[in-house]
Amino acid sequence: EDVVSESAAKISEEDCLAMAEISDLIAEYRQDGKSERRTTRLLTRGRKAVDERYHAGVPTLVTYFYSLPEEAVVPGAAGEAFKASCLPQEDAEASE
């Protein structure tokens, strides 16, 4: 199963946008040559860490994005893909 779609279907719009931003950070760190382990540490510890409530989901997202071919993980596109998996339902309801 697609981890991102599965996770995204169950979260609020605020959380969706935050996780999309985290997805872009993961893509950026991977593109910069950071290891999977280093990326997880950067996002969960220190000054640049994401909000603590997202820490539990970081390792799963990092593992997912590092399992994809490198050319498939692009900053901007990663976040957009995450948003597309959790925002369309609300957009569709709003237009009815």
C-alpha cells in the first residue's frame, strides 16, 4: 500500500499542509545528499526540528521517500503530491 495516501486520508487540513511541508523538507535533504538517518534526526531534534506532534510520523515518511527512485523525489513536487492525497475530498465538498 502507498504509505503517503494511507496516512493522508486520515488527517485534518492543517496536518495535511504541515506534513506536505515535511515531505518537501525530506525531498530537499535527500537531494542535498543527506542520509535517511540524518534526515530523520534533523526533522526530530534541534533547532530545525518540526513541531513535536509530527515527530511520530517523520520516520515513516522519511523511509517512504528514501525508498523511491531519487529522481522521483523532488522538493515542491513531494509536498504537492502529499497535499493532493489529503485535500481533494474537502475541495470537492466545497464546490458542491
